Amino acid sequence: MSTPLQGSLLDGFGDTQFSPLGHARRTVLDRGAWVDVLPGWLSGADALFDRLVDDVPWKAERRPMYDRVVEVPRLTRFYAEHEPLPDPVLGDARRELSDHYRTELGESFRTAGLCYYRDGRDSVAWHGDTIGPGATHDTMVAIVSIGAPRALLLRPRGGGPSVRFQVGHGDLLVMGGSCQRTWEHAIPKSRKPTGPRISIQYRPRGVR
């Protein structure tokens, strides 16, 4: 069931600010993977959500699955390395993340992928970003979640207990180390009334 976005009372009344990335809390997973989480990293997230809903040329994709073609259960838009971003805040966020993580990552974040989860029926299945360098080398994927909170789950590749994070309203989650090749992540469907969410994923060159 679709519900309208309910704004956060802690969202800074539309002003865009970033809290210090040094305050992120790191969870060390096994096999060389880790996750940084910083709740409310981006203030003004609800106003940014409204702008992106209106300004991004969202694409509805269809993919073959077994013997039929199905709709991808979310809207998407990918911005390549030198492509102008749809809002200045997205560029500011990418610079903040690059400045903080460049030493550990060894390079800057280059691209921005956007996913629009319209309600609880929209989702993304278990996967890792293993196209390109992520298949063989440690890398990072930084996710800024704006809009209604949704569960983001991680589990070891090959099966095992999952780790759950609830992200939305400007929260930041960074997957690093071997996470893309040794773990998988997903946004499961929800049967509860769920508001819309946009995920902004920043990746280094060649990682998809």
C-alpha cells in the first residue's frame, strides 16, 4: 500500500547540511567487509526528496526473467561520471564523501545511481555490486537514503544470518572492504503501509 511521505521533525526545515563523517559508526563484518552508518547525515533531506521526485527523469525498466519479461519493481536513473547531476546537493554530498573516504578508498566517488521506491511493493533482490572492480578488489558503495525509512539487509554471500539497517530521512550507509563480493544486500518488499524512498548510491569508477 502506498502512503505519502511524512517529513521528519529533525530534518532542518529544508536547509542542507552534512554532519561530520567522523561520527559514522563502523560495523565490522566477516571476510574483510564492513559497514559505516551515520543516521541523519544529510539535513534538508525531505526537501531534496521532493525536488528529485519532480526533477529526475525516472525510468521504468523491464527485464527478462525465466520465460517472461517483468517490470523492475522500482524506478531508476543512473548518472555517469561526467554527467550533470539533477541537484547541487548531490554533487556536494559526493565531494564530502570523496574527501572523507579517499585515503581509505584510494580514489574518489565518481557516479551516482538513483532508485525510487514508490511504496512497499518496490524492492531490490539480493545482490552485490560486482560489475567491474568490485568483483575482485575491495571497494566502497555509499548510499544516502531520503524519504521514508526502509529496511536494508545484508547477508554473507552463499547464505547465513542477515544484518538489518533501517535507513531514511538523510541517513548514510557505506559498504566497504570486501562487502560487494563477500556479502549481498537487498531492500525487501513490505506488507505494511510504506512511504516513498529514494536511494542515492555513489560508486567509484567502473563499479556497478
